[in-house]
Amino acid sequence: MHVPTKWTTILGLSLLLPACGDDKGSSSSGSDTDASSTTEGGSETGGSTEGSSGSESEGTGGSDSDSDSDTGEPAVPHALGTISLIESHTAEGGSSTPSVSAFFVPNTEGGAGGQGCFESVSGCKISMVPDCEGSCAGDEYCTFDDACASKCARVCDASCAPDEVCYFPAPDSPACKKVEAFDAGALTFLGTPIAINLFPPYSFAGDSGSPFSPGGMASVQASGATAAGFTAFEKSFTGTTFVQTTPSLETLGLADVFGDGPLPIRWAPGADKVTITVTVTSTEFAIGTLTCEVDDAAGAFDVPRQAILAAIDNGAVSSLSVSVARRRVETHKDLATTGTLTGVNVEPVGWLDIVTSSVESHSFAGCGGGEVFCGDACIDVLYDNDNCGQCGNKCMAGTYCDFGQCACDGGIVCGNSCVDIYSDTNNCGDCGNKCPSGAYCDFGDCACEFPEELCGNSCVDTQSDEDNCGFCNNKCGANETCQNGFCQGGNPDVGTCCTPMETIGCSNGTIQNCVCTQDDYCCATKWDQQCVNEVEEFGCGSCN
């Protein structure tokens, strides 16, 4: 997607970065689903490399970027600055981890802080991923249009110098231009638990501690831009209260996390905004992220199972990460800007959002390979006596589970008995597989005593059975009988036979009267031209 010219000056970052940010659904980070789907000029251009915990980014402009949240009146044109202070901690406890970032834009035309493309499922939002089905050319990438339809867009691939940025002065015509900064100078924080001093591109990540006190007052001073940007200012803010899940996320059982019902999240109620973010990984390694905006004062929300599964196209859940973020946004609308930018409108009025966020997170691993979720535990159903083959299938006393079947010494369990399925005629090869009358079980297969063969559910003599002559289902024709496994005609010319020692085929022998004591081959008839191996009544009748 072509990035509007007005964003080309922001902190000297390449225009290509916001364009690549259109791959919203690929993010598997904590609570910054909305930030990862910000439209051009969003948090990517602010230089923040720490935004992956980011309900803070949802405050970038927030609703205040488009309207006055206090009066509901449309917002006047303005430049926008956003300062985000984040306290992150795990559900297991321990010290907080701080991160601070900031970005400034010369105007909010085109949707700074936009919310990107999402699918709404059961009150939660699932990040959409553009899919162009392989139709993009080598110099294109797949992104969304303004209606959230997938489209191919030209990559801004001009070879630019380090102090230049790629942009599109005309459609499909990438070019380079000098980078121009738009910032607020140095930022100094006063009254915070840890010392914070930021310079463009405004990024700080500490090892421990919080960048604000819960419910405490602090302030930020800006020295002012040396070129284009915000003039000097000092603004105070109050930190949000730390979010605390009760019971802690880490105490959720496997049935809560991987069961069929909703995922229950509880926390100590507050007075700000809470976002629950769930990142789901399927057994097929698909990754999806959903966010749910919830009522902080309620202190409870059940994430719908339908939304969790929809994030991975209704696949099976392999692992799951949850973050609960409380966010406070304080907006100041009385700031000023200075300077000009080439080809970009710099609004004289500046707004500033100061966002404090507290994030608690926890990750849940699903069952390992070969295991199945049963009740509140991961079970190997191939060898578990209480869940043999499937959940709840308990092997009786004196037996054990062997490769998913209840077994006993010398056999397996069928009903209430231990049987050898390789020799038991009532359980041949498997429980309940009964051999037909006259048959026996031979290494797990039903068989008949020689010379009979098993045809369907019966033992038959294929040497004489006219419906199974020679082999199963070989039925003799009308007026034929089964003789030694061959179908024979019923009205031969008695007394004809082949000359001894000639070829077996009668066509090469001389037809003559049979002499039972000397002739080797007796023909069934003159007309069928076939001989049998013995001189006997079964061939062509009684010998003369």
C-alpha cells in the first residue's frame, strides 16, 4: 500500500516499514494486536521497538484522534504526539519490566492510529491476514485496501542513500527524497520511579522496574523540536493502577484453557480500559491473535471458545498465551508545532496522548505428542489404564493398557474375559469377530479345514460346490456340475476319448472309443475339445 507523502518525514524511518506492517495477522505478540494493524503513520513510524506488549498503542490517538471523547464533537485538524509508558509483569510474579516509546506526526489526515482490518467474532476482534493467492508480481506485496480487501501493491524499492527515504511521487514510480525529522526534542520524565530520558527515535527498555507509579503523578518535559515538530512543553499525567488477575492466570487449569468452554479471566476491578489478548497456536502451527475490549469495572470476562478457535480456522489448539492490559489515556489539546516539511501539511495545533499501561501475561503449553487432554490432565491414552485408547475407558482389574487396548497376559480383554484373538473363534483378530460354523481362528484370521475354503460366512468344498467351483463365487452354468474343481458339461458323447500319448488337447488326438484299461485321456465331449487327466466316470461317462 502506498504510504501518503505526509508520513515520509516521521523520525527518518523508511516508508517501506509501514507498508510491510499491513501483514497484521502475522504478529504473535502480546496485547498489541491493534498496534500491529495500525495504518500508515502508526506506531511503526514512531521508532518504538518495544511495542510488542502494546495496549499502549491503542492509545495512540485513540478515539480522541477523530473526535473529542469528552464532548463527542468532531476533532479539529491537529498534529499528534503519543507517549507510551508500559509496565509488564508475568502472572508468576516477580519484578516489573519497563518500556517507554513516543512518536509525533504532523497531522492526523489518513488515520494516524487507525485500527486496521479485523474480523469480529463473539464480541472479540481477530486480526485479518491479506491473502492474494499468489497473484502478486515479484516487485509487489500483498496488503489490504481501505475496504479490507486483499490487493497487490508495489514495493517501494528505489535504491536510496542512508539519509534518504523511498516514496511514491506518482503511482508505481518509486523515488528517493531526503529524510526530514518531526519530533519534540529531548523528553525528560519527572516523578517516575526510574530515571527516563529519551531522544529521537524515542525508545527505552529497562531490565526491571516500572516507568510510572500506580495511581501516582508524574510529568514529562519536551525541549522542543530543533526543526519541524512540537514546541517545548511540560505535561503531567497520572499512572494507571497495576493490573492483577485474581485468581492468577497461572492457576487456570487445563480444562479452562484447552476445554470446550470459554476461557475465564478475572482481575481486580479498576476504572480504566482493559484489553484481553489471546495468541493461539494450532497443532498445525497456524498462529492467530484475538483481542477483546472489556469493562474494567466488571473485573471478569469469559473469552468465547468460538473466538479462540476462529483465530486458527477452527483447528486444534496446541498452545495459548494470554495477556491482560489495563490502559489509561490522558489527552492534552493545547500544544503547538513549529517548522515546515516538504510536501507535508504541518498542523499548527498539537495534541498529546500520554498512555500508561500495565500488562500481565502468561503462556500455556498444550499436551505433548501422543497425549490427549482428559479432564484436567494430559494423558498418554496408549498406555494409561484409566484412559485406554480414549478418555474414560478404564481397564478392569488384572489387565493393563497396551497400545490403546486393555490387555492381559497372553491376550487382550474382550468384555470381561481375557482372550487370545489369534486363536479364539469367537474373537478372531478382534473382539466380537466370530468365525462361521466349521471354521477355526488361524493367527487372527478365520479359516476352514482342508479341502474346504471359507467363502463368505461358510466353509465349502470348492472341488464339488457348483456355486464355488475351484474358488469362491465361481458358479457353474446350467446343466454343469463341479468335478474336481472344474465345471463339466452334463450330456457328453459317452465312449469318446483321445488317442493315448497324444497331446492333451483333443484337437490333436483321434477320437475313438474309450478303453478304460489303456487310455490316458477321456474327453468330456467331442464338441468342447477338452480332455481330463483320468479315464473315469466323472469325465465322459462310463467307459465302454
